Amino acid sequence: MTFASPQCSNTYSVMSAVIAHLSIPTREGQSMTDGGRTEASLQGRTVVVTGAARGIGREIALAMAGAGADVAVTARSREEAQRTVGEIESLGRRGLAVALDLADRAQVAPAFEAVVEVFGGIDVLVCNSGVGGPSAPLWDVTDESWDEVVDVNVTGPFLCVRAAVPHMIAAGHGVVLVIGSMTGKRPLLHRAPYAASKLAVVGLCRTLALDLGAHGVRANVISPGLVGGERLDWVVENQAAARGLEVDEMREAMLADTPLKRFTTAGDVAATAVFLASDGAAAITGEDVNVSSGLVMY
């Protein structure tokens, strides 16, 4: 079975490697065991991925479905989410499209109630929604720009966790994953609001891990590095302008900083999310996991 786009094919190839290593079932439902390793299937689990109409969120949603999960996809419009749901269903899993704009707090609780009504519960929450915010010196950042970044990138995960976690506690198990960023630890010029928001979710998840451990619920952050795509193009352009460099020169410099000499892909992040959501990561909680081709090692 193949995905409908080259991006999906990338996720498939990454997931194949993870499947071979972790005994995750194949997309045809067959399980590949490896000695006495812990089974790492998401079969029969319900996953919610916010901001999953495109980019990293979409790749995560498809990878979760590829590992056997049913997946609820949120996006600002139901039509956007439905495109990803169609791809999930083509993998033989159930999908649900939910309209959710995290800038509007009143939408959050009803969105999660809709997921529980259809799927009966929530096993895994992936807080992927985020905004890049302004690229400007902090003293030139407006109140409105700052508030937008904090509302979506920090308050958004808080609201989603608050809506989802009671169902996990009632079930006695669950996983919360928040997509952070290397920028929270390795700052870029003129990116203070974004960097602050992404470091904030590390504190959020580590406290969640402490609070929820006794209930069988784990919480981790995934901090991607320079992920290829439209947003990276935007970052490169803005960093080049801030440093007085040509765009190609800036891109080459960023690539040179990575020990693996490659940018991270959305598929890399998705494979990590599947592993952390699985029982293979049963002893991993409160961690900030870098997926950065070695660009960040702390």
C-alpha cells in the first residue's frame, strides 16, 4: 500500500524502519516480532492530533494510523481536516475531522467531547498546533503578536490537555505529546516569542509527567530541528535578512551546523511520535526529545 503523496511516502519509509525495530504492526495488520522485545502497537487506540491538516501534524496523523490507531484530526476548518481523514481511511483506520481554532477557547471542550462521543475515549493526545509568530527584535513585537503566539503555542496545549486528560485518568492509561522546537533551547535571531513559547511547553509537560504518573499517563515533548518545508523556507529567509546574508548562504550554514548534514523531515518527527505513544516507550515520561539531526543535544 502506498500513500497519496511524496511526503507520505517519506513517512512510510521512516515508519518501516521503526516497525522493523519495534515490532509495530505493518499497515496490512501483520506484526513483525523480534525476539522478546515489547510489543509496540497502537492497534485499537484513539489518537487526537491537533493542527493535522498539513506538515508535521498530517505526517503524525498518518503515521499513527499506519501503526494501527484511529485518529481524530483537528484543523481550523473541518474541510481542511477532512483531507487528512480521507488518507487515514485509505489505510483502513477510522478518522474523524474536527474543526478547532485554539485561539478561541470556547471551541476546545466541545471538540474533545465530539471525539469521545464518536471513539469512546482518548488514548493519545498530540498537541501539534502552533504559530510561528513575528520575526523581529523583542522591543518591536506588539502586544497582539505576543498574545497570539502564547495563546496558540502555550495556552492551546493547556486547554487540550485539560479536556483530554480526565478521560485518560478514568481509563488508567494515556499519552500526551507536545510538539516543541529546538528554538526553545537554541534560539534564533528575532524569534523571542516563539522561543519562549516552545520552552514553556517543556515545563508544562514535565509537570504533567509528575502529576499524571500515578494515573498511568505519560507526557513528553518532541523538539524538532530544522524541518524541511514552507516554514523552514520562511525561517531561512528571515534569518538571512537578520544576518545580512544571502538565502542560499544562510541555508548552507544551517545545514553545516547539523552533525548528520541533513535537515530533519516531518517523517522523522512522526516516527518519534509513534514510538513515544507506544508501549515501547512505557518508561519514558517527562522528557524533551530532540529530533534535530544532532543540531541540539541538550
